[in-house]
Amino acid sequence: MQNVNEETITQIVLACHELAPDPRFKQIMTSVIQHLHAFARDVELTEDELYRGIQFLTDVGHITDDKRQEFILLSDTLGLSMLVTALNNRKPSGCTESTVFGPFFASNAPRYENGDDVANGAKGEPCFVSGRVTGLAGEPVANARIEVWQADSEGFYDIQYDGAESKGRGSLRSLEDGSFHFRSITAESYPIPHDGPVGRMLNALGRHPWRPAHLHFMIEAPGYERLITHVFRHGDRYLDSDAVFGVRSSLIADWTRHERGTAPDGTQADTPFSTLDFTFILNRATAAVQRRNGLGSAHGNDATAGNWRIDQGERIQ
Ligand code: BEZ
Ligand code: FE
């Protein structure tokens, strides 16, 4: 392969992969190379721009560690995460829609009972959350595992602070009738981490880093597809400009505000509080999806970034 030129290089590179043993990897790399070469031709990429792109990815790598996943932020802010979520979560209308997983899930969150306070000291106005987990025909889904996680009123998740204590996250189970309820804090909009290369990229593109207020949920039950989603807060100013493109109108709900007084759990709230009620409708799982989700087995085998992180810790039981 001598005298490679701008006309021949794409086919010559692809020909080098003829013997790649894994057909899926070969398919993916063939497409990546075709698109990268087409992109360079399209914009007539300069050598300086290529170097700056490489420097940018190097910076993304350097800032990434166990607590900060800048590559996920990059994928999220480029809309790639939401595209892959959409491609992999087509479901019948009426089922609760999926949205991005984000980088702030932590496996091994504390287990709670219905009625407990998952805030565990996280700063924010109290919020009383209730809801139901059902199937598409309205059948209650009992004993579903419900994971919730959220940022505090300062806009930070517990894992962004030094120290290991879980705050504003936990797991609980739906009751026999599919219902669940817990206490937490009222979700507020917050900016994604923007003090690194992804923040510089957003700035250079004239974009803001804000996400509308939301509460994350991951719900799993045998016989149903795993649901990874958020509930967004009606009225939030960033619903139409989410930095990671995650808003689905079906996921927007009222966080009803109440003056201080008797809370839904019968206690006296000495500050204003909010209530949220949301029904999650799960899609029935095919055998293949059940296997992919790892339900009923000790280890999952998942393709998404989110599930990759779930698999870093203990499996969901
Ligand atoms: C989140 O909602 O936690 C999130 C999602 C994508 C990027 C950053 C944060
Ligand atoms: Fe979030």
C-alpha cells in the first residue's frame, strides 16, 4: 500500500481490516472510519484543527477519573447518549419513555423502606414522592426495584462531594399494589460540570450547561424491560434547552408546592414542601431483553454506558 492518496485512503484502510475476527467490531470500525474520513473531507480539516481535536480528547481523558466521567458528558452534550437511548428503547405507546442515564448513578445506594427519607441530609426543600409501577395493561408490578437519585439544592450529587455518604439516592421496592412512596428533596435545575473541556466546548458553541430540574429513576422487575428515566419538573425554564437533550414531554410532572403544615406522611413540616406523584408504565420484556438486562442472573451483559457502570458494582438483586 504505497502512494496512498486522498482518493484511495479510505478503501485502503478498510481493506486492512478484512480479517478482523469479530464481525460486529468490524462493522462498527468500518463505519467509524468512513464517517471520520467523510468528515475530514467535508470540512477540509487542517492539520492544526486535527491537532486541536486530539488535544481536546486528551484533555477529556486527563480530567476523567472515578468521580468525573468527562467522556460521558461529551457524549451527552453531543446528543449521542440520547440518540443511543432512543435507538435502544423503542416501546409501545403508553409505556414510560426512557431518557439519558447521566454520569451520577452510583451502585450500592442504601436500601430504604416505603416512607423513608432518601435525602439523608441532602440540602433542599422537602418533597414527598409517591407513585405506582404498572404494566401496559394497568397490572400492578409488585416488588419492583426502584432506584432514585438526584442533585441537592446546590446542584450537586452526593458523589461530587468529598466523603462517601449517600445522600439523595437510594433504592426501595414497590408494594403489592405497585405503589411506592418516599420522602426526598425538591429537584432544582443545575448545570452539568462545565469547568473542564466539555464546558469550554459548550461555551465555544454558545451553549449553556443547564439541565431542567429532574429526579432520576431506574426501575427493574422480572418480566419487564428495565426502565431508566427521569421525571422533570413542570415549569422549569430549561425544559426546552436541556444541555443533554433528555426531556420528553411525557416525563414532565407537577411538583405541587405546599405551605408548611401537615405533610402527606402525617408529620408537621416546618418549611414549605412539595409533592410529586407519577405512574411508571413498564414494557413487557422479551426473553432476549431479560437476558441482556441480566435479570435473575448474577451479572448483566449490557451495551450502554449506563449499564456498564451498573456492572461496576454489585448487581441489582
Ligand atoms: C444528570 O442528569 O445527572 C446528567 C445527565 C447528563 C450529563 C450530566 C448530568
Ligand atoms: Fe441529573
